[in-house]
Amino acid sequence: MPTAVTTTVTELPESRVNVDVEVAADEIQRSLESQARKLGREMKIPGFRTGKIPPAVVIQRVGREPILDEAVRGRLTDWYMEAVDESGIAPVGDPDVDLDLAKLPGEGKPLTFSFEVGVRPSATLGAYRGLKVVRREAIADPEAVEDQVDEMRERFARLEIVDRPAETGDFVTLDFVGTIDGEPFEGGEGRDQLVEVGAGRLIPGFEEGLIGVRAGEERTVDATFPEDYAAKHVAGKPAQFAFSVKEVKHKDLPAADDDFASDAAGYDTIEELRASIAEELLEHDVKRVEAEFRAGALDAVVGEATVDVPEPLVTARAKELLDRMLHSLGHQGITKEAYLKITGKTEEELAEESRPDAEIALRREAVLAAVIEAERIEPTDAELLDALEDAATREQTSRQKLLDRLRQAGRVDMLIREVAAEQAIDLVVTTAVPIAPDEADEKPAKAAETPAKKAPAAKKPAAKKPAAKKKAPAKQQGDKAAAGGELWTPEQEAAGAKDKLWTPDT
């Protein structure tokens, strides 16, 4: 079946391309008729049932040009994506599309448009097999074990009322009323508030003013809102808070003994609890070591390669990273506005902070693409099916049916690129030579020596006592992903996301 879109690619300076696109005349006609059907569902024409008006009648009544205009606007993104797939480019950032809607094609004529976009930079490989890469030994840090025990003790702590002045670490229940220049302000009043003295969670001066208070005491203290305080109407302003203290409570932590181990996690002794925590921390660190080694192996190859990364490309990728993060947060119920308020930063500031990660990602992607080409890596159908194992299980379908759906949706090339990138990383990692940290060469990697090129003239909840012993809830400190989870690969967010491959329903 011939493709609906054909392209011609012209390479431009600074890792950019211009793509001329032609959308076939029959595709234009299908889109026109589809848009006419949508309009027909809302029209009433004598002699036709509602929703059953033929497209030709709608086109005759409304006119071809306005319907085609809407059809093109609605399909342009799809045609752009098809053009990207057909041309084989790896775009970075948003495209600049050149399409004159005032000059839409006549009947039986194709639609032409063009777009300019940044693309993944190319890499000239140096050595990529047998490179020395630091690999540390996995450990269960005794301090981390004690930190976990202490966190469990915190979860089982009790607050006991005391008859004495409040000290740092105590909790005070109070009412308060805040004023600025003698006038109450929005959000400046609280009732039955429980405040931990010295926790540093409130504005400077507030918690300090609670040191020494007793139950039943009233006190007024001065406090100043930070300049970057989220509530702009009080930011940077001095305020006075009138306290009315109701209770002073002391946090009573359970002793780290055998009774605590039994009550908190069902172990006979505290040493058994510590051993369980250490075992789980070690398991997590083994995964971290593998992830670090994979990232280190790829970065070693990047350091041996030559990759020119224009600054505008870094800017575009940084924006992509920010957009992906905000999109992910949106799925968790956190809006962009809420996140910006939490961070106290603008989108521009967050994008600027993403630039180092963006440049690293681009260099890694360029090198992986070069390794794939050098090694002629072409995943087989069997390897594609293996990559779809987790996704097929999750969607309760067969791997073959899922692969067929990808082909029908025109997205199998994306899967091929993901699997090829994984295989390239595996090749680099399996041929790397692990060395101890103290054997590492202090010489900086070439990738770190070559900055981005500037444009020429621009710019866990508390554990309940079980009937039998269970694993202690060790915290995954810094364990972001299993092996490969930190590695950027072409057309995906993380190389380790083998269970998150694109499917037609995602």
C-alpha cells in the first residue's frame, strides 16, 4: 500500500533539516470527506435523516474550501508525524511549519508543505569496545541501616503532654493570628495548629518564638516572610503573630530493642531487623551499581567520540525534558501552575536547569545511533517480540497481536529503534572492562571538554505486626531504576523502560 506522505530532506547547518512534504491527493480527498461527515452530523437538510447526510451534499452546501481548511488543520499534526517516520529523521524540538492555508490544493491535487526542525546530532565514534569503566562494590551502609531504623522509630513515636516550657523538638498546639502593620492578612490565622518546634518548616521567627512557651501562655512574636514566599501579597514583609498556647507535647521514641523489632516488623531481635534492612539496601545498591556502570560505559564511549551539539538544539531538548516532566506530573494530578508555585520558579528557569541533562542526552543519543550503524544492529522479529513481553502481559494479549497492532498503527519503527538502542547499550556494557574507583584515570572525558556550540549570531507506611516475619521496609535511597534506567536513548525517555514500550493504546 503506497504511503499517503512522501518527503524530501535537505540538510541544513547546526543539526537542522528542511523537509518538503507532499500529501497524496486521495489522502486529501479522504480527509475532506471525513470532515464533511463530521459537519453533516450536526446539519439538518430536508430529505436527509440527521447524521446521514452524504459528504458530497455537505461540501456542496458549505463549500469545499472551508471544509478543507478545517480538515487540513485537524490532520496536519498526523501528517507531520508520518513525514517524520517516512523521512527517518530524529527531530529535536518543535518544527517551524511552512503551510499557506490560503493556497490549499484544488480537487485531485496533492497538498504540499515544508517544515524545518532540529535533529539528533551526528557522532564520529572513537573507541567503543573494551573501554575501562569504574564499577564500585555494592554495599549496605551501616549508617543507612540505622537511618531506616530511626525512621521506623519515628513512625511509632507517641506525643506525650508535658508540663514544662517547650524545647526544640517538642510539638506545640496553638491558635495564632498574624498581622502586618497591625492589620490581619489572608491566610494569617490558624486554630488548633500542631507545630514542631525547630523543624524549620515555617517562616523565620515563627518557630523560634515558641521556644520556652508553656500551656496556657499567650505571646506575640515577630517573623518575616521570605522574599520568594509563594503568597506574593506577604512576600518579604515583616509580620507579628499572637500565639495562644494550648498544649506542649514531647515526642517519645520507642527504644531500638527487641520489643520494638517485634512490634514494628515481626522480628525476634533488633539485630534481625537490622540484618533484613541491610539485605534489602544491598539489593537496591546492586541495581544502582549496575545502572551506574551502564551509564558510565555509555559516557565513556561519548568521551571517546566527537559530537557537535549546537546550543539551540540543547535549548530545544531542555524544553522537551521540561514538557515531559510536566506532562507526567499532570497524570499524577499536579498541574503546571501548582508545580511552578511549589518550586517558586518560572518555566524558563526550570528549562535552564535542564540544559546539562539535555546536552548529555543528545550526546548519548548521537553515540548510540552511531554504534547501531557501525555494528549494523537490526533487531529480529523474535527480539521485538521479547521486548513486548511485559507490555503484552500487562494488556492481557499476545506478543504477536501487540506487534501486529504496532505495525498497523505505523509505529513498529519506533519499537525497532528502542530495541536497537538497548542492544547497542548492551554491546557497550558487555565489552567494557570494570575497574575499581581508585584505578580510575583522572583525565576528563572528551565529551566534557566540548561544550555545546553556540548559534553563529544568536543567542512507606508504618508496618503492622504480622503473624510471621517479613522483610523490613528498607527505603530505596536513590534507586531510580534498574540497570539501564538512567540512560537516554533515541525516541524514548529512559533506556531501562522495557516494560513501557509504546503501544497503540498509550
